[in-house]
Amino acid sequence: MAEFYETTVKESGNQPKLAANWIISELLGALNKAGLELDASPISSAQLGKLISRIADDTISGKNCQNYF
């Protein structure tokens, strides 16, 4: 999980708090609901990081992204 987090932060443009919140709340919540482990995630850490960078720069809304998890 630490490696996933570090890659997500790197790809997010250094958004550690936002990355932690999205991993814990949205990603792990969705994986738990689906009965999957982190290593079976359909979204990679790099993809999640890029999504977070778009949220951070207000290109997209975080609220809209939550619907996809």
C-alpha cells in the first residue's frame, strides 16, 4: 500500500493529503465493497494520481469523480 500511495502522490503533482483521502475513502471503499484487494484494483496508482492532479487544478470536480468508484 505504501508503494501505491507514493506513486499516487508523485503522479498527483505532490498532493499527499488529497491522495491519502482518495485512496482511503474512495478507492479502498470501492474495493472493499467489490471484495477486491488493492493489488486487484482496476485503477493503477499512476491513473489515480493523474485523476487527483486534475481535481487539484480544478479541471474536474472531485464530487463528479466519486460517482465512478
